[in-house]
Amino acid sequence: MTPIRTVTVAGGGLAGLTVARELRSRGFDGTVRIVDPEGLPYDRPPLSKAYLAGTTDRAGLQLAPPDWFTDNDIRIIDDSVTKLDPGRGSVLLASGSELISDAVVLATGGRARRLPVPGSEQSGVLQLRTRADADHLRDRLFPGCRLVVVGAGLIAAEVASTATGLGAHVTLIDPVPVPLVPAVGEELARVLHDMHPAHGVQIMTGRPTRIAADGGTLQVDVELPHGADRLAADLVLVAIGIEPDTSLADTADLSSENGIEVTATGATSNPAIRAAGDGIRIRTAQGTLLPRSEHWEAAILSGTAVACGLLGDQAPQRPPAWFWSDRYGVHVEAVGSMTASGSTVLRNPGTDRLIAFRLDTDGVLVGCAAINGGKVLRAAKRLIMRRARVGLDDLADPAVDLRKIDR
């Protein structure tokens, strides 16, 4: 096998940066390049929270300071990759330049999913995926602004919270009466969703069917379970998830199915190309094609796995899936599976520190979701990793320190 001396990463998000960082930290001394039209990698979770609120600036989004890239000899190329030619090791850029690489890593993530209704292409209908999107949204938010958010998932809820704090009048529209049940379980999902009306956000269970302009106002037609309604809005934000960006993968005929298909170390169907980040789907050694994971930690894990694969190192054990979110001053975390067959045990019901534990049918702890319960959740994560059985009384009792059980 020819040694790898040149690595080009297409995409400068968290996954792409992690590939470069891990290559250097593991002793790789060859050429490392990151190609991204947005330049230096930046963090995306604050876009719907601190950055949108104006409490974090552009410098505060940076995943690493500019000097770090110089010190680690990582070249940032402000351009876009438009085509791959794996046979030649060629990476063609939008500027017309060509890069030759021993290995190419696709970390292209995804694009915000568009709302498939008439009128959704109008200038007042926005999305939130990039820093430029956040700038555009923030510039148009003002006290008294009527903001309609289509979707009520994590990003939608975060924007609703931030916009409400900025004085906007917010309406959330979602076809699901209680969103996020698969992510955090029914009990926490209900508590989280009830926070919206408690903070003045209107909730509508339905589907937008049309958006029309009436002077400077947008008219949003909504199909409801028992009729229809029309909302007047200054802005409409569509937050209904992402679609994986497989455009480059397609130029190289890589296997993909709602995401680029990869092994546990990010290897694609072409040995010269690996992939990491929001746009991948891992096929296990048993042949199962896993769903995409679009969370912050998943980007780090997949980027680390790619770097290990390129260097022939053993990748760290993959922990259970974990994510976090913030809304209305509370912090939400979940780890593992909250939908596995079994039962749920609650700790601190009726308080602002509600914790839900999910046990499978054998009594093994497989999931935990918490509001303002970071220490408990971290202990639960360790218990989940070792498939521990924990007594129902111990899980329900706030006086029981799960960290001691973990020992």
C-alpha cells in the first residue's frame, strides 16, 4: 500500500477540522488541506442561540484561532470542490484549480431542507444552516417582529427561544403535537414543548400549504387537523431538518442512500475517498446501514475515525449517541436510546431538573434524557456503556449518586 502523504478535506465544519486535527495529533507530517468557501472552520450550534442573540461574535464562533492552522501547517483554501477524479487523485475547485491528493475526505455535511409549498422561494422565507444565514435572520429580527417558524425540533425551538428574547412574536408550526419524543422520550418532550406557550410562543399543530406576499407581509396558510388558518408574518423560518450533500460523492459514483455510505472508519466505496460528518451513514460489520447522526459529538467521532483509518490506527470505542440543546434558560441533554422497548423511570418529576431513564426489557439502562441534569447524565452515559442494571428505586431517588454506582 502506497503511503499517504497528501490529504485534502472537502468541507471545513467540525468533522473536517477534526480530521485535520487528529492527523496532526497522531503524528502525520504530510500535507493537509481544508477546502471550504467560508474559510476558517467555525462552530454551528451557537448560530441559533448566542450568535443569533448577538452575545457571541464571529471570532467567538471559531473552532480554532488562525494561528493554530499556521502552527500545525494546515492550509485553508477558500474555495469549493466541484468534482472528484479518484483515479487521478484529482480534486477540481470552482476557481479552476486542481489539487492532487493521495486521500480525499468528504466532510460536506448537508443542506437545509426546503419547504415544498408554493411561495417558499420568497425572500422573506429563510433558513438557518450557515453563519451568513444567521446574519441574515438577525438583521431582520426586531422587537415586535412576527416570526413564523416551520418545524419544532431542536433548531426551531432554539430560534424560538432566542427570537422571543429579542422581542419577536413567534409562532411554531409542526405536524407533530409533541416533537422530539424519539430524541428525549415522551415525558421530557412534553415538558420541553410546554415551555413555548409559557414564554409567549404560539403553537400550531399543522402543515403550511402556501405562503403568499401581501405588500410587506407574508400570509402563511396552515392546514390544521380540524380546518385551516392563515398567519400574517414578517419573516418565515423553515427549520425542518437537512438533506445530506452527496453532490461530490455522486461525481465519484460513491454508494449513497440518503447519505454517503461508509464503514466505521469512514471508508467509502472508493478506497481513495473517505467521508465524515452529518452527511454519512455507517454500515456496520453486520451489514446494517445506520441512520445519519447530525449532532456535534458525532462529527468529532466520525472525523477521528477517518483520521485513524487513514493512519492505520485503532479508532476509539464509539460511545452511545449524545446531544444537547438549550432553550429558555434550561439545558437539555440526552444519551443512548429513549425509544428502545422497555420502560421509563423519572427522577424529580414536576421540577426544573427532570431526568428520564430508559430501561430495556431486560432491565438494562439504555438511555437517559435530562433537563439541567449534566452530572447525572454523564454518570448514566458510563452506565449505559457497560450495559449496567440499576434498580428502579435508585434511578428514581435524587439522593442516589449514580457516579458511586458506576464505580
